[in-house]
Amino acid sequence: MKAFSLERFLLTLLLALLLISCSGGGASSSSGGIGGSGMTSQGSVSGFGSIIVNGTEFDTTNARIIVEGEEKGIGDAVVLNNLEVGMVVTVYGTDSNNPVADRVTYNDNVEGPVESINVIDATRKDIVVLGQTVIVNVVTEIKGTTFADLAVDDVVEVSGFVDDTGAIWATFLEKTDGLVFEVTGFVKNLDTVQETFEINNLTVDYSSADTSALPGGEPAEDLFVEVEGTLTPTGEILADSIQPGDELDVEDADEIEITGFVTDDTLAPAEFTVGNLVVQTDANTLFVDGTAGDIQPGQKLEAEGTLVNGILLATEVEFWEPDQIEVEGDVTAIASPTEFTVGTQAVQIDGSTVFEGGTPGDIALGVNLEVKGVPADIDRSVLVADKVSFEEN
């Protein structure tokens, strides 16, 4: 038997670690490369049991639920008590073969009083909250008030997706009675003498704020931050605390799904940002309901792929209109050749509806469909289908 040698053991261990580190190089295309472990999904909640985000249902039995930086607890009951359909969340968990959430985080975009309302049409209102333009439409889940009753001076909490102009397309809006207000965005026009900066059309006074959580302990131009404070008589927000804004806290993931608006397409060929995340496409990327040429600032889309060194290498990009929604389920009623019900949602098709995996004649009771379209009214009484896909039961 050979005698144990500590030096030989340590040398062997060191060589093994070096081999592992050298084998994990980056990727140059969206069809390959080394990612991290697990799956990350960022998008609006579309249902519970446990939680559904970007069409993926995650088991939240043992998931930690974190709301505005505060851990609320673990498990399904905590999900139902703290989250709502429409809220934009980030889920960190296992891969899509076994979608189990380890952690779910939620931070709103803005909470404060409604300053003005501009009625665009019967299904859209543009409101201003703490200097932020918020677009309320058929996609928005509204709680505590209604689309018709929304009024100036109502205090509302808003969650949604930010477009290239800084406007928030609300997927969730709730009337609240909060007195401490919040806003998230990029620091602009920083004045270190006056100790102020701007987030879109809101001036932030940080002279008495706790900024210790920020990199370097101070605000910086273009830094993404979350501000909490109270309103002054002049309409500024006097910040109590300023923290880094809600961003992905992983650099690598085997799978990632993210929904949002293209905010910049000038980075490089086949490279753009969705929200704050850089996305790369290549010749193998599948484009759904659009083409690579449709990628431009203001376009809403969902990108899927692998996260490598903080960049999403896209295997699929699906295009969305800002007022489109999607429902999936069995056909439960048929009123006519052009009108039927999926689950509880009435659907109407016409000559422009695109069909995948079947034809209008294949629509029958019990057939499982995925329907993508635009609601005909603010109550979503009828979904006018742009696309109908036949799914396996």
C-alpha cells in the first residue's frame, strides 16, 4: 500500500480544479455554450397553482417569496397571499423538464398618486404617476378600482414592462392607500451639489436618503435604482432610501425566458436589449410571429435561450403586440363556426386568423387550443384571435 501524501493530494486537487475551470469557456452563438444551472423566467404572472410565468408553471412548494426586498415566507400559501396575476416577477428555479421554483422576486415599477389621465380610446388610458407615464390597456389587471373609475389623486401601485421611451406598459395596477411612495428607473441629470437627480419627469432629492446599498454608496448617472420616499409640496420626491433596482442577479443559466420591450437595437448586428438585458440572435434563432427585421426599439417580445456571462443567447424570439394576450385550454362551447369558448374565454376568428396544427373545421369540444389575440373591449368579453394553435391534450 502506498503511503498517503498530503502534498500529492493537494497537487491532484489543484490540477482537477484547473481542468474544470478551463473547460467552461464562453459561447459565441445562441445554439451552444456553457450556461449556469437551472432556469430563470421573468415576466408577468398569468396564473397560479403554483405560479405560471411566460407559459411555464413552476412548483412553488418550497420557494422563497421576496417582495420589495423583504422575504415573505415559503410556499404556495405565501405566493397567493403576496402575488397577483399581472405582476411582473422573476422566478429562479430548475430547468423546464422539472420547473420547480427556488425563489420568486417581485418589485413594482412605481407607487404613488395619479397626476393626470389622458383617455386615448375605449381600451387605453395614459396616466402619469410620480412623473412616469403609465399605459393602462386591455392587458392590465386592475385591482381596487376599474378602468372607468380610475381618477386623478388615486394612489396606485403599478407593475409592468418599460419601453424604449421610459413609459410603463402596466400589466398590473392596484389602487392603494400608501403614503410612502416608490419609483424605479435610471438616474439622469445627476447634480451632486444640489443632491438631486431625475427619473423621467420626476425630480428626486436624495440629500437625506440612505444610499449605502448603492455601488460606491452614492447615486451615479445611468444607474438603475429604486427610490422610496415622500412627496414634497413642489412635486419632488424626498427620498428616504435608494437601492439598486431589480435586475437579474445571475450571470449564467441553462435556460432563461424574458418578456419585455426592445429598448436598444444599436449595440451590434443581431444584438439588442430587452429591458436591461442584452440579447443576441444568430442563424439558428427561431423567430415566431415576426422576423429579425422586426426587432426595433418599442417592439414587445419574448426571448428564450441560455444566459452566458449575463447575455441571453436566444434560441427563440416571439413577437407580441402591446395589447395582445394569450389563453390556452380546452374548447368548452361552440356558438358558431367563428365563435367558440376556450376555458371561460369567448373567442372570435375571422379571415385573418392564422391557424397552426389544424384548421377551423378541426375546432370541436374538448380540443386543446392556444389562442393569441386582442380583446375586443376592456372587459375582455371577446378575444379576437390573431393566431390559433392546436395543442396536444
